[in-house]
Amino acid sequence: MSITRQKAIESAIGYHESDTATVKESHVEEYFGCNVFGIDRMRQRLPKTVFRKLQKTIENGEPLDESVADAVAQAMSQWAMERGATHYAHVFYPLTGLTAEKHDSFYDPDYHGHLIANFSGKELIQGEPDASSFPSGGIRATFEARGYTAWDVTSPAYLIEGKNGLTLCIPTAFCSWTGDALDMKVPLLRSMQALNKQALRVLKCFGHENPGLITASAGPEQEYFLIDRSFYYARPDLLSAGRTLFGAHPPKGQELDDQYFGAIPERVLAFMQEVDVELYKLGVPVKTRHNEVAPGQYEIAPVFENANLATDHQYLIMQTLQRIAPKYNLACLLHEKPFDGINGSGKHVNWSLGSGKLGNLLKPGDTPQENMQFLVFCAAVIRAVNLHPQMLRASVAHAGNDHRLGANEAPPAIISIFLGAELTNVFEQIAFGSKATSKKKDVLNVGVDTLPKLPKDATDRNRTSPFAFTGNRFEFRAVGSSQTIAKPLLILNTIVAESLDYVATELEKAPKDPKKFNATVQKLLQKIIRENGRIIFNGDNYTKEWLSEASQRGLAVATSTPEALKQMETPETYDIFGKYGVLSERELSSRFEIYREKYIKDLMIEARLCVSMARTMIFAAGVKYQHILAQTAAELNALGKNTCTTTLDEIDEILANLQKAMLNLEEVIKMPSNLSLEQQCGYIVATIIPVMNELRTYADALEHVCADELWPLPTYQEMLFIR
Ligand code: ADP
Ligand code: MG
């Protein structure tokens, strides 16, 4: 066995429980949120007037009164320094999809040879990181503006414990000096505002004068893989691309279904417990942890929170997983498809909207009136998804997710909605009359009839649908495991806001008389379902039949990121983002540029890795084996023995093909110059990816026949099963 592999295996097996720090996951209630400067701490430490002003912004969405900044900065930094913090950081969420932070010390020299602690309101409210190396899609180049970070009052500051000290982290929005959003948070917050505004209009029609701030909620379920870190470092592809670019399928994969919800291996459980402890301290309400379907695959899910906080917490979950894993000599893989032929990882994003006062607006109610309102909100979502499926599709488009969507284990690259039999039936009855009594065509009258009891927790969950109603929320399952949930959330909020705007405009015209109002609602629901029903599909989304049926229904498929981006980039998309103030034309077009650039970079890294690994590791191993076989044949021949060269012939052929594909890839990655970003994307899909795939076929074939001791890369079997 190659020395690297041997060492990796030894280290994986040699892992001892005692190597890791001991953490006790008990009495969670005592330390939950202990590292957060949350609402309780603010109440304790801030002057009453200041606290009330802040509370209004946090809980009611009122604009921030900046005069409070100094007082908050003082209380916040005092608390942090009491805990031992020395530095603070504005954390922001640039368009790389990752988080960024710049640390500054609380201390300044006093020019008498001492340091004094100093943290002003100005420093709390605004920061100026050197932003020149974050993608801006031309915005900064054009306007020569620098970026600045602005305090997001609605997401609490928290302490990150490093090995040698603590840092106060302040969630911020990231803009250019011209006010253009350069991050994910700004448009997410804007989309939540738009959603609130339109939902309030609809609710007013239903007689709610003061329903409180309507917020979008999100509960993201994060899937991930854990492998021993020694294997991770022995695989250049995992290290640099996050996924294996080569690797023959192991004799045992996931066919036994013996992993899902199975007993969690000891080392993994210890890891999960420490992750939970760290997240509890940060006030992240993690709830669920279990084995997933594939070997080495797991899931972590928090309880849902408002979409902005849930997004920040989701980043913290991903960061914590990756930060804690090395302590257990593990590597956490967040890529959507680390292993070919093995289930990929997604991030189901559960979404709903509501207010503290009214509760969840997507929850079927107990009275006819409540149910009518529920159906209206539900129909608005259906309409939104049907009118803008390409926007949802593009919200989850990136290189990693291309391997997962449509791969027979994840939703297809076509957006449709699963509603469940009961709810579909209700909508159909409203729209077309009852099927059972088709002669009479009894139409279900909203607001009058009590609806058939709707399932509060749908049991017939269809796991194959990309967008499913699950009793009191929608679950968007096409989201990739590595991506921020900000993008899908802000798009969902925006298209639903547009739909609620449409609904409100219709209902505002309705007569106030309850009977007449109900009739208007009835008609509106009928119209929405008749016009948008094509998006509802309760069947198996993994089948070929659905592909053809979807195309008959006129639903678009986008199997690659470039295709998805192209489908989204329409005047309509620009209109809707502009109309609801979520992204200006300039902001949106810069984003398309950034997403395409990212795709190109990701793929080019993979392609170059393919060439170098094929050349220096895989081809090299094959030639060694070829040499041994040839030598053996020659020696046998010299002894006058019969020589069988079947394996040698096989190796010869594979190596010849491998070399050809390798040289070909080397050639095609020299992309023709002067291509636009869109053309480069097209070139990659049409010309580079097929050669990468071909090269992999030969490399994997070689792995099947090559002597194990010569194989340079940890195998799928080792990575997935040695724990
Ligand atoms: P499953 O794996 O069966 O889909 P989980 O319990 O793992 O369910 O995750 C469900 C997620 O949905 C959790 O994060 C949960 O808090 C979240 N959730 C529940 N109700 C709502 C809601 N009304 N809005 C948004 N998310 C919700
Ligand atoms: Mg789920």
C-alpha cells in the first residue's frame, strides 16, 4: 500500500477517545446563549430608554435610532471584556457565499505608554474592512467605492471562543459607499421588509388591524459527511475542490440501508455533542442530530427562527462543524456531492411566515375564517412558485449542487410543489368543484363550510419533491449543503411578496360585507388555482415519466448552473427585484456576473486538479503496475513458461485511453480567449466537463484492476467505512 494511504489508515485507526478534550453536554439550560449579547442581557445592562428603542427595532422592525449606539457599544464591550474578550469583529457575508471578519482590538494606546479600552458607538455601527478583494461584480470598479459594514441590530452579537482568547462578533450588512448591497444580508432584510408590507395588506383585508411584524421563518436541516482527517489530507481533490474527482465505487455502498437513523458511532457522537455545546453557547437552538442515508453522512437541524437570524445561525452551524471536526481528527465535508454514486448532501430549508400575535399563517386554522386566510396565503405561495420557478431553481444553482439535483436521490432540476392529497383535494374542489359528485359539481365554499380536517402534520411526506407543503410550512429541498440559505430565502420572500401584493390588490377592491368578501376570496382562489395548478405535482419526482410530463406542463428544466442562471436572467426578474426594492438593476446584474465567475473558477480548479492528479498520481501508479506485469511476463517467457497477459493487455488499454483523455483535458482547459462569462460557462459545460467525466471513467477502471499496494489515493471504502 502507498505510504500515504498506509499512514492515513494507521492514524484513523489509532484515534483514541482520550485524544480529545472532554466536554459535558448537560444542563443545557444553564449555559444556552451564555456567549450572546441577546435581548435579556440588553435589558439588564442598558438604560431603560435605550433598551426600549432597541427593542422597537428588533421586535417591530422600526428604524434604528442611532443615538443609542454609544450606550449599546459601551454595555456590549463591557460585557465582552468582563468575559475576557480583547477584540471585536464585524462579521459580514460577502458574495463569496462565505463569511468574512476583520478583528480589531478594543484597546488603544494612551500615549503615556499604556493601553486603554475604547469601543465607541461609531465603531459598533460602522466598520470599513479593506473590501477590495471581495467580489462586487463590477460595482466597485465602476464607482470606485469602498465597502463598509453596518451593524445589524436584529441579529445579536456573540463571543467566539478561540483557544487563546475571545472575540466579540457583530453581525453586519456589507454595502458599497454608494449604498449598493455587496452581500447576502442586505437583500435578505429588504425581502423580509417587502414580505411584511404585502402580508400586512392582505391581513388587513381579513380584518387584522394590528397583527404585529410579519416575519419569514426558516428551519434549515444541514447534511454533511465526516471522514477521518488523514484521508482528507491524502486527497488533493477533497482538499482543494471539496469533492472526490476520482474514486471507484466500493463493493459495499449504501445498498444495505443500514446507516440511516442507525446508532451513531462513538467518535461521531462525541463530535456532535461538542458541536451542540458550542452552538448552545452561541444561542443556536440545535435540536436534531442523526445518521443520514449514506455511510459517513449525518444531519444537524436547529429549531426554526426568523429568516435573518436563522441565516446567521446557519453560517455558525457550518463554521462550528468545520471548526470542531479536527479536534476529533475528522474532516467535515459540506460539499453537495463528495462521493460519486453515494447520496449527496442537501439543506432542506423549512419556510413559513407569521407574527408573534397571529402565529403561523401557513397553519390550517380551526374556524372557517382562519382556514380561508390560510388558503389565501397558501395559494399565494403556489402562485409565486408557478410564476417564478426559474428564480427558485437559480437560487440553488452552483457548481456543487449540479451533481446532486436530479441524481436520483435529490429533487430533480425542475421546480414543482407537493401539496399532499388533502390540500390538493381542497384546492381542486374550490377551483373545479368536487370530482366525486361530478354531476352536481359541488363547490367547496370558503369561509362558509368547515374545511375537511386538514392534516396538522402531513404524514404522507413526499421526499422526492423539491418544494413540499409539510403541514404548516413549505420545505425547499433543492438547497445545497454548502450554500448559504440567504439566497433561496430572499428569493422566496420576494416572489411571495409579489404574489401577496397581487392578492391584496384584488381583496382591497372587495366589498366589506362578509358574504361578498367571502365570494371575492372564493373567486380569487379559483382563479389562482386554475391558472397556477400546473406547478402542483404529488407524484414521484424521481421518475422519467415526470420529466416528460413536466415538459408537457411547460415547466422548465435546468440541469446545470449556467442554464439555471440564464433562465433566471430575464427582464421580469429585474422588474420584480426592483419593484420590491430587494435588488436594484445594478446590484442584480453584478450578482449574475459574480455567480458565473464563481462557477467558472470552481470548474477550472476541478479541471486542473483532474489533470494533475491523473498525471502525477493515477497514471503514474498504472505505469508502475504495467511495468511489474510486463517484467513478470518477460521473466516467465525467459523460463519458457506460458504467459498469460490478459491483465497486462487490459492495463495497456486503460492507460492508453487515460493518457489520451488526460492530454485532451490539458488541451481543452486552455479556454479560447475573448469569451464572455456566459460563453465561458457554456464552453465548460459542453467541452470541459465531458472530458473530465471521460478521464474519470478510465481512472476508476484502473483503480479496479491496479494492485492495491500501488494505489496512491485513499479509496472510497477506506474513507467511508473507517471510523
Ligand atoms: P424532517 O427531517 O422530518 O423534515 P426535522 O424535524 O428534521 O424534520 O426538521 C424540520 C425543520 O423544520 C426544523 O428546523 C423545524 O424547526 C422547522 N420548522 C418547523 N415548523 C416550522 C415553521 N412553521 N416554519 C419554518 N420552519 C419550521
Ligand atoms: Mg426535512
